[in-house]
Amino acid sequence: MRGIFSLILIACLSACQSGGRESTRATPQAGETLSAELRRSDYGIVHVKANDYASLGYGYAYAFAEDNLCLMADSYVTVNGERSKYFGPEASWTFTGNGTTNNNLNSDFFFKLIIAQQRIEELLALPPPQGPLPAVRELVRGYVAGYNRYLRDTRIENLPDPSCRGAQWVREIREIDVYRRFYQLAMLASSGVAINGIGSAQPPIAGLIPSILPSAQEIATQLQSRWEGIQIGSNAIALGGEATDSGRGMVLGNPHFPWDGAERFHQAHLTIPGKLDVTGVSLFGVPLILIGYNKDLAWSHTVSSAWRFTPYQLTLVPGAPTTYLVDGRPEQMTPWDLEVESRQADGQISTVSRTLYTTRWGPVFNEILGLPLFPWLPVQAYALADANAANFRYVNHFLETNQASSSRELLDILKRNQGVPWVNTLASDRHGEALYADISVTPNVPDAMALTCAGVLGLVTQPLLGLPVLDGSRSNCAWRNDDDAVQAGTLGPANMPYLLRTDYVTNSNDSHWLSNPQQPLEGYARIIGDERRARRMRTRSGLVMVESHLYDQGQTFSRQQMQDLLFNNRQHAAHLWLDDLIPFCRLTPVLIGLGDPVLTGEACDVLEAWDRSDNLDSPGAVLFRRFAENLYIAAVPSGTSASQLEFLDVWTRPFNVNDPVHTPSGLNVLNPHVALALGSAISDLNAAGFALNATLRQAQTEARGEERIPIHGGPGAMGVFNAITNPWVAGEGYSDVVHGSSFIQVVSFDGDDCPDARTILTYSQSTNPESPHYADQTRLYAESGWVEAQFCESEIRSRVTRTQTISETAP
């Protein structure tokens, strides 16, 4: 793994890109006209039509900038390593896609390191599949021109969003800015969780050794707890023809992503007549549909359990903390002398210098997910090997997916590009074939290698987390190579799980194992995910609902029934525990709450009358949720993940590998944590001023300006499929939504070219509080409403609210 890319690539860069880095400032080529038609329909959904890829990117960027320019401009500041210059070195920002909070100065050095290494330029110099397809390059070129056109038309001082109106940090962009954003998203689940740790890593000061060093077990359990705590995930169900009323495919896509920040989705319909016609959503800054459908195929994604990186433990030469041993021979770390512009308290700009270090394995780091568990010591350090550090293939993958006509064609695209960075893929087509695949960029670390190359830490993290921590002092601990892998050091598709079926496949962020319980996927490397272990409640809830409908009731699904499956807000934990909790509550008239005794009579009545759902008007939902949350906190040892609950003494029926959908189950009321959790729940509601029969309409709302919009749904950890995550604030209640159901689509194929679809973008299309589309879909979501399909021309034409044609011709 010494040097993922050859230095020769840098030499050819100018030839490959017509002028090197400065050519990344995009304008229409001489004599070229960029032109796109933009039509807005219900809820601000934009339909972009153009005759070529550059014009399509041009139109999409213009429309996207109308809705979300400020957040996007902020992200371009981030990926260029300029946050300290504009916002100060002590401030921080949150990478909402993975939940990490990063100091501006450390973040700037992290991104300056990427820029100095010219990794992105190296990738751009490569032909496909490693480098972007010509159509992708055209999309990016047009995207830059469209973004900049919007800025010129509007002018920075007149931007409608007050959060960046007149801001110095808003500027026109270059192509390299767009590719840097692509790269940031590729690393979201790998180097992106170690931005602080890479950007701050410095050699130890002689004689200064931390007084307390964490044990291997402490490191592993803290990592597990923090990784589980991110809770960003998704649900997806793909039905084949055997499971639908139409005899054709159907997809429920339900990603659980942040409601704030730049890792939101934007909804669009992109059309080049005869070449491309696709609708769905993109992450901010990506001019392609990442989750959506065309006339033949619908697909969605769920965050995969596979790891995208491995730490390497370095053995340092005594007295030389930037020299490490490989096979007994010393190797010098590569120093990178970097500079960051930084705004001081008086407004003056100064230059801060720092040297970061890389190794044959990757950059030296000291922290992951905000946990300083990997200290750089006089004799030991850690380097981070990132499988996605060489991945631009994902943009090629999504362009080809946008054009795919079947699940099998999508499987071929997955195998050919091997570019999906950190998600599972679920899809179904008009022919009635459903696909599950975790063919994603994963380090090639077979289980045997993970053990033979493990030190003390790796011997703990591998069985507990599936994360190999490898010995950096041995060259034979480099990632293995598969013959069918496009990228050296990653698993090839023959060693990754996938499944094609005509009944159904599903995933809710557990591993591949129970994508369909009738055909378990087993025998894959632990780094991809665990097998034959208890599933999360959300996974089990989805499987129970699908199998009950198909097999217990003997019915197939209509599109409406699939919508109802999601919005029934079934609380799976309640179905597992409540039948035991209510009798216990009746037999225990007084409990100890938060320090004081509380009477349980009213709580028992509320819980018994509750419909076991997290609907807006279901009395008991708030009370039970606080009970379950308190039980998790009290009964789950520090570092134990929610998916490991089978090991805890809260169940009466333990996990059974032969009945994984229905076990573990039953509440062990003899566990003293149960009484404490229920008493504390009663105290929690009393302290926050809520009645014990309070509903989510009263207790769970989202702010849009001065308006509070009630939000249904609940914690995925408790098996609510329509997941909503928002922490409880003692004495106040639930905060605004942090993440959860974001873009939801139910797409059914019924034989013609107009799929029968419903969608909802829960947090709405625009982040500009002055926009009419800042809260409109959020209000619709609050009413359990849906947006009708707007795909075929006949569906769009009658619902267009505004039409605009933009064009420009280069002199």
C-alpha cells in the first residue's frame, strides 16, 4: 500500500485536464451555449430538462442554489480548509453526516493535507472507472457554471437567505471545489470520523507521557458505544413481483439522515431526452440522483455495517517519533508542512503553521469520533488506512444507476464500478425482481488476517466490533488483493454479499445476514458485518411487519399498504415488553423516581390504554419512550451497543439463532433497572410539565421560525420504523429533531412508463427561512401526508407553479 497512486499521474495531470489545477475554474467553453429549462411543481420540487450533461448540471445547480446556497457555500469553505479564516480557529463545525464535531483549525489542517497531497487531482487524472466518466466531468463543469450564474444574477449582497447575505465567505466556485465536496462525502464513514484526530496529530514532546492510558478493552467499548450512538441509518424494503398486487416491483426507501447541516437531501427530476430521465434526491453538492427511480427501476440505500478503514499500530524507533519500523527496517514518516489562514480576535488574519505526517498506511491520527484513544507515544503511534481515499468511482456508479433499467443491470453496475462508499443498495424493477447488495468499498481483511495481524487492541476490537486494528510493523499485514477488485486492497464482489429474489429483501442497518430470513447470507468476512447474532429492534420490526402481511395474513402489498406500514409508527419495544410491564406496574403502586417516590396508578392506566404506536395522538407514547430510554441507559453497560441487547438481563426469552426475528423477547421485571426506569419516566414527565398521558403532538415538535410543527415517529433503537431521533432535555422535554426519516419514497411499478409513486421530504426543500419551501413538506409530514408522483410529463404539466429557462453563451 506504499503510495496508492503513482507520482507519474501528477506529471500527466496538465495533459489530462487541459491546464492543471487552474483549469478547474469552469466557464462555458468558447462558443458553447449552456441552456436548461427549470420547472417548479408542488412543494418546490424542481424538474430540470436539458439537451446535454453540461447544461443539465448548469440548470440543476442554479435551482439548488436558489434553495440552499448558504449551506453549500459553507461546505466549500470547509473542504478548502478556510474555516479558521472566516469563522475563527477556536470555533467548530459539525459533520452532520457522521455526527462528529470538529475544531476549525484542526479541520483546516486536515483538508489542507488532502490538498497538499493532490489526491483529488490524481484521481481526476485517471480514466474511468477510477476517474470520472466524461459525462460526470460535463455535469460538474455545468454545475459550477450554474452555481456561479445564480450568484451573479442574485449578487451576494442580495441573497435571499439572511444567514449568508453579504458574507465574505460566499464566492463563485471552481470545479475543484465540487470534487473536494465529492471527496468529503466519500470519506464520511472513514477519515471523516477522524478529522480532528488527523488534523491535530503531533509527535510527542520528549519526556511527556500521558499519566493514564486507556486499556484495549476501554478503547474498544468506548468506540462501540460512540459508533452506535451516531444512529444515522436507514430502512429500505424492496418487494419482488410475488409480494405485490401488481406482480411487479415496489420499493420503500426511508433513509434516516440529518435534518440540519449539509448532509441533507434535495429533491429533483433530471432529464436529457433520450439519455436520462430520473427523479429522487441528491446530497448537497452532488448533481446526480442518489436515491430515486426512473421508469424501470427504483432504488434506495441504507448505511452498511461494513468498516471503511483500519487503524495500523506503528512501532516507533526509540528517540525518533517520526520513524517507524516495517519488517525491522526504519521508515521515515512523510512530513507535510502546512499553513492555514486564521482570523484573530481583532479581525486580523494571521498564518498558522503545522506539520502533519503520513505513512505507507495512511496519515497519523490520535482520535476517532471525538475519542482521544490513540495517543502518539514515544514508542507507538497509529495511522489510518482509508479504503475510500481512492474512491471517485461512486459518482460514475450513480450516473449509471440513474440510467439502469433492471435490478440485474444495477447489480452489474455495482460489480463493475465497486464505488459505493458506505451504504447497502436495495432495488426492485418493473419486472418484479428485488435486489439487496452490500458491494461497497471495504478493506480486504479476511478474518484470519485480522487475527494474525492483530496486536492487543486488535484482538479485542475484531470480535467485538469487527474492526481490525492491524500491525503496522509487518508488510504482510497490508490489505489483501482480490482478482475481481477494481481497487487494490479492497474486497472484490465475489467476496461480498448480495441477493436477488422475487418476494422481498430488506435492510435496517444491521448486516447482510437477514436480508431475507428465508435465505440468510453467511460466511462473509467479519469486517463486513456480524452474522447469527441478535438484530436491532428496527430490523426485527420491519421483518415482522413484512412477514405478517405476506405470510400470516396471506396478502400482497399495494402501494398504499406500504405507505401505511411506515406511518403506522409501530413501537416494537412495546410489543416485546408491555405485556410484562403492565402487570408489574399494577403490583408496584409506589416506585422511586428521580430521588423521590412516585405513584404508579395513573401510569399503569395510561400504558394499558396506549395503542403501542408513536403516532401524534397516542397517549402513552411519551411515557413508554422515557421508560425504554431510561432502561437502555441504566441496563446497558457503557460501551454496549443497542444491537447487543441479547446479552443483557432484560429479557425473559433469550436470543435464539433459529428464531432471530422474534427473539429475544419478554421483559424481565425482576431486573431492578426495570423499576428504576419506570419510576424515573414518571418523574421525567412530571419535571418537564407533561401529563402522564401526554402525546407526541405536545412533546415532539420541530421549529420552523416561530412555528412548532408536531412530529410523529420515534426512536429506531426501540423499533419504530419511522425513526426520529431527538434527545430528552431534563425538565424540558424532547429537543428538535436531530436526524431520522428524511426523504421517503414508495415506488410501485404497474406496467406503464409512469411509476405509481409517493414521496415526502420531511424537513422540506429549502434551508432558507424566507423560502415558501422552508417548512411546507414538514407540515405535510406532520399530517402523515405524501406528495403524489411527478415523473411523467402529464403528471408534471398540470402541477407546474413556475417555469424558467436559463442560458449563457461563452464569447
